[in-house]
Amino acid sequence: MKAYKAIFFDAGGTLFRPYPSVGHVYSEIAKRYSLFSSPEEINTIFKEEWKIKSKFSDCSFDTSEEKEKKWWHGLVHGVFSRINSNNGFVHTAGFEEFFSELYDIFAEPEVWRVFPEVVPVLEELKKRKAILGIVSNWDSRLLMLCSSMGLESYFSFILASGLVGTLKPGPGIFRKALEKSGTDAEVSLHVGDSLEDDIAGARNVGIDAILIDRSGAYHDGITSISSLEELLKMV
């Protein structure tokens, strides 16, 4: 156990998740454009395209709202280029309308669900006087989402990469978190679901990190938990 003064959290996959899933949301919107694919097919392709896009992203870590929307456009284009019922849809003007509608709907709280243990854990950490912050690769919509889902009040600050101008795992956004919290890296902790963005990124600036893997898988050399409830026993 270690007495941390500040605890930072990733957002998607750590505090909340798409509901019912990315594939379900994409599939429902696609039907309006006569593009039919199962949520399961889309989920599978989405995960594959996410890995490809993440692997070959710009290593400078510089970002902006415009760059992040362009990144998502490329990801969605990649996903639906591989849908069997596509029939060239991604090359039509209708695709741009489809993408805009899809992009906008993920700003709505209806397509997200906060994990059940999140609020009780945050309440307990606040009682312990911990400084809490969110450090996420997201655009400005994150602030509105956190507010609409009742999470904003638990955090001293919310850092979205699109507004800060730098992405995880780059050091800039983590250093900004330390600045906002007024704490040193040695007494700060970051919790997230990405080995590269969250664990490696935080460790690279001297911040301790814990991986949340809700599947309960073992990761050699990595401190991991399957629920944020376990965090309370560790800090």
C-alpha cells in the first residue's frame, strides 16, 4: 500500500463504456443508410482496425480537435470498407453524412454506461482527500459527457487530449496532470486499460500505474485489477 496524494483515471474502458457496444451503435446508425451488418461483425472489425490505426499513428503525440476527428473518420472508413454489404458506400457523399451522425451520437450519454463500482469508489477516494483527475485521449465532448453522467463533480480536473494538444502515451498530458494536481510524480497514480497509453505512458514520467483489465487476465510485470473496487485496497 502507498499513500498517493493524486489519482488519475483514463475515461473510456476505465470509468465508462459504450452501450450496448460500439458494434450495436454503429449497426443501428448504418441501417438508416441501408447498410446492414451485425453488431458482432462490426465489433470484430472495429477492434482490428483500432489496433492498425493505433500502431501507425503519428508518434509526435501532438493533437487537436481537428486531428482527432480526422483520426476517427479514418477508423470508421476502415471499418465500413470491410463490411461485406458495403457496395462502395464509403466512397459516396452519403458516407460523410453517416460519419457525422455517428460521430455526434457518441457525444450523447445514452450510448455510454458508467461501470457499477465507479461512483462508490470515487466517493470513497474523495473521503480520503485524494486529488482526482481524468487523463484521456478524447476531444472536448468528454467534459460534457462526464457532466451528463454525473461524474464531473468527483474530479478536480478533466484533461482531454484534443484540448490539451498532446496524446497519451506522450509525456505532455501526464505532466499537465501533475501540474493541475499540484503533486509530484512520486505520490501520484494513474489507472487505465491500455498497456501502452496508460501504463507505459504514466511510468515514463515517473507516475505509478495500475492496469484495469476487466477480463481478469494476468499481465507479467504489471500491477492489474479487474474492478476499481480493488483499487481501494491498494492506495
